[in-house]
Amino acid sequence: MTQAKATTGFLDQVNWNSDGLVPAIAQDYKSGRVLMMAWMNRESLALTASEGYAVYWSRSRKNLWRKGETSGFLQKVREIRLDCDGDTVLLMVEQQGGIACHTGRSSCFYNLLQDGEWQVNQPVIQDPKAIYN
Amino acid sequence: MTQAKATTGFLDQVNWNSDGLVPAIAQDYKSGRVLMMAWMNRESLALTASEGYAVYWSRSRKNLWRKGETSGFLQKVREIRLDCDGDTVLLMVEQQGGIACHTGRSSCFYNLLQDGEWQVNQPVIQDPKAIYN
């Protein structure tokens, strides 16, 4: 019981929102690039910690989302961090395949505000059709 | 009118949540360190773009929050990015004073999960009492 408490107590210190979720930012451990932001519930954070690979909560599908389970582009977790008020998680990951975005780009943040417009400024590394077929 | 449309049209492409907000991640332009995550409404993103310094929306105080207005630790914005589904913003900033967190640390993500517990692993650079007095 002591051990169980020791391994899940960190979950109690997270300030889950009214839906039982927190935002989780994934950052590439080597390049420092911010890859994506997704959501986690208690179970997904517990699994991320125990399995060592990023597991999110899909708000649209309402189920656990093992990142890369379809594409193969898993996120191996090197560090799990929590912010000062406990309501945001930061994962330092090794992004397998170098592709985090479903569009086939390294990062989801490929839209850059330039001259008052969002402009795509990151290349597609692999055609999504090839990734998800 | 055309010019006004051109300078605010990017706001219409953001997928604001049901509260009219999006999460905004601030990342240090030089070090690559993720500094904090806060929220923006339409006005705060517009002001961030026009003023060139990070302006968030404080959900607790329910007002615009010019980051650093009390501490002096402004965030000069170098890039504003939007993710693939338009519901998360990433700011690349120059963090003035090198302190983003109200605890006097460089980043808010100073809690590292180690051996099943959140452990503080970033030093306080400046005593918050000295920052906010």
C-alpha cells in the first residue's frame, strides 16, 4: 500500500481541470522544438510515467491515445515536468521518426504569423497518406 | 477596411474554445526552454501581435495580463505560431530578466518527476519578495 501510494501520489498533486484534464506539451529532447500540445487525464499521465511513452487523452474520441500507435511515431519520454501551479505538464521526448504532426511535419506549430497572416513555414517530411495507410 | 481585415483576419482562423480562449505556450527564443503556459483571448492575441510583447488573459482575475507589468520581466515576442488544428499558440520570446515564473525561476516547469515524486530541480534566481515589492 505504501508503494502504491508512493507511485500514484504525484497524480494527486496535479491540478486537473473540471473535466479531469491538463494540457501536456511535448518538446523534442534534442532539438528543443515544441512538437505539440495535447491533453491528459489521470490515467494517461499514469501510463505515460509507467510505460515511458506518451499517452494522451483524446477529447474528440474520448479515449486513451497512445501517440504513434497508428503512425509508429512514438514519443519516448525522457522527462515529465509539472509547472508551478500544477496545471500544465511538459514532456521532454525523443520523437521517433522525427514526425509529431498528423500532417507529416516535425512539429504541429508550422503556422507562423507573418504580415498579419498565418503562413506555413515547415516542410512536410512524409505524406500523411503514406503514414496512415 | 481592407487593411483592418488584413490585420485581424488571422484571429478568425484561431479555434477559440467555448470560453473564447486558447492555450499559449511561451518558449525562450535563445535557450529553447519552455517557460510557461497561459491563456489568450482574442484581444490578448491581437495586442501581442500589435505591441510585440506577450499579453495573456488571466482566467482568475478575468482581465488582460501584460506579462511583466509588475515584475518588469516582459516577454518580447520574436515569433507567433499556431498549431495544425488552430487551437494552441506558441510564442517564441526573449524573456527579459531571464525569469518567467512568479517563484523567481527561469521557467515555470521546475518540477521534475523522479522516483514517483515531483522534485524541484531549478534554482530560484531572484526572491519573489524582491521582484514584486
